[in-house]
Amino acid sequence: MEGLVKEYANFLNDDKKPVSEKFWELEKRIKEDKRHPGVVMELKKSEVIWDIVRLIRLKVITYNDLSDFSDELQNEVKRILEMSR
């Protein structure tokens, strides 16, 4: 979410666009970004590996964030990530 807030701030600081345009564009972006997995995500235990892979691909988390998880989970996530390269 921190990255999104920085993007919003940069967008709002653009003096080349009228205030009304910035307001409506920001509203549209927030509405779209609410669905981003870094903001909100519905999780199911049966899909956790795929959710983690998705979060890594979207750069919401990094592979290093999995250091406290089991070696088995880390290896499976790594295998899936390597398969899709």
C-alpha cells in the first residue's frame, strides 16, 4: 500500500492537471487499486502456495519474506516461480 500512496501523492502534486481531473482520476484509481492483492485479498488454505506466488510476482512480498516458513513451503514456491520463468 505504501507504493500506491506514493503514486497518489506524485499524481496529486502534478501542477499541469486541473484539480477536478486529479480528483476524479484519483477516485477511479483508488476504486481499481482496492482490488489489488497488496491491499485486500481473499485467502483459502488450499490455495496458499498460489497466493504466495502471486504476491511475489506482483512484488507485494519477496521470496526472502518466506524465511520464517517451512523449507517445504519455500521450496515449493521457488519451484513454481522457476517453472514460470
